[in-house]
Amino acid sequence: MIPGLTPRALAAWAGTDRLAAVAHRVPQLAAEEPLPAAMALACYVAGRAVPADRVAFDDRLLERVDDRVRARVAVLPLGRSLLVCDRLDARPSEQLVCWPDDSSHHLAAAIPRGRVACWLDIGCGSAFAQLARPELAERRVAIDLNPRAVLHARLGGELSRVALEVTEGDAGALPACAAQLVTCNAPLPASVEAMLWRRAGAGFFDRLFRAIPAALAPGGLAVVHCARAQIPGDLPGQRTLVSYAPDFAVLWWRPDAPARVVERHRELTIDRPHLDEHDFVLASTRGA
């Protein structure tokens, strides 16, 4: 861990520890002269160059600029973990590893409690979900097509002392690991206007929904956050779908369970700004 990088310190400095919300404050925070207690936050979160003697040097994370150091990447406190992604001011590229947005929070919060033997995260990016909730699985396996994301996810796991098995690959060629839990925070479909690094490649959703049943152990659960229109209407088994906007939803899917479809909508509130496991429980118990 890095001293000074904790959710409590982040909340005191930025006004919130919700990373999607912190992003909106970064330009202002980067322009402010940091107090000594906030030096690590100013460096790793806001991307500000700070005196070299105020943070421990790690050449994987920092570069020297005269008598100061500057973060090569963003390192963000996430629960008891540290997440590594590209800085908000990083130059756009196809391999950009994005700062977490609200979709990251939706997926991580939507996963039901209860420890499983193996958890597979597809299109893991910076490994937000598995770093946010590592207690959910004995073994955490992840895959992403972006080699830069693979490196960042591995580094985040190392800094967090969370064992992650991260490999480079596509949803159509998943690691062999009969998982009790499969998750995916899917990129946006090509039909939705978005920056290039947020778009799904051709055929991604077809490959994803074909691959999930094969990756799941008997009785396993898949949790997918994606554009609602990309969820096939003929998925087998039990599926619970809760939307929170016209275009986006979380799907809880047990492919080998008896056929049952439940669909609900929930308005987001200040107190509950993301979908969570309670939405799954409520939708499931109130029935189709």
C-alpha cells in the first residue's frame, strides 16, 4: 500500500471517495497547492508534480522531473485496494485504461454477497470489480483484450496484495476455469456514440453471451452491466434485469436454472446512486 492513499483520506480531500465523482473534481484539485497530508493524493490522483522527498519513489509509478516527481499512472484508493489506471489527462489512444466511471460502481455493487471458489471477470480493464470486492472469491481470474489494461490490473493487484490471474484475450476465448461467478462491465456498442476505447468490437456481444454459459460451473451466476439493447431476448434459464436509465441495465443470469424472466426499473437517488445486490433480491422475490 502507499501511505496517504485511503478512501477516508480521499473523502476528506475530494469531498467523496466515489471514484466516478472524484474525476469531476480532479482539475480543480490539481490546481491547488496540496497540504502535506494530501501529497500522495495530489500526486497519484490529481496528477500534480510534487516534491521528490514527499512521496516514496517507485519507478513503475513515478517519473522524476528535476526536484519533483510526477505519477506515470493514476493510483486510486478503492476500499482496501489500490486501483491503477491511466491519468485523466492521458493522451487518448485505443489502449487507454479509463478512469472508473459509474458503470464500474454499478457492476461491483450489483454482485451478490457470498464467497465462491472461482470468479471470472471478462473485459476487466483495471480490475475495478475484483479489487473493490476481493472477498467474494478464493480465486480471481480476469481477461482483457487490451495489453495495457492487463498490465495495470496486475500492478493494481500487486499493490493491493490481492491475487489476480489476469490474461490477455477476447471474450470468445476465455480461460478454462469453471467459475461460480462471471462478471462483465461491457463496453458500449458501436452504435452508441463514444470514444474509441469505450466501444465494443464487432461481434463482441454475440461472443460474450455465447461464452458465459460455457465458462460457468453448474448453478453459477453471471452479472453483466451493459446497454440494455445488447441483451438477447432469448437467453435460456433465469434472468433478472434491472434498468436504471432508458439505455442501461444490470443483468443477473443463471443459464442452467429453470426458465424465468423478471424485468424491473429503478430510479437512481442521491442515497442509492448505483444499482446494487438489493435490486437483484427485490426483483427476484417480487417475481415475474
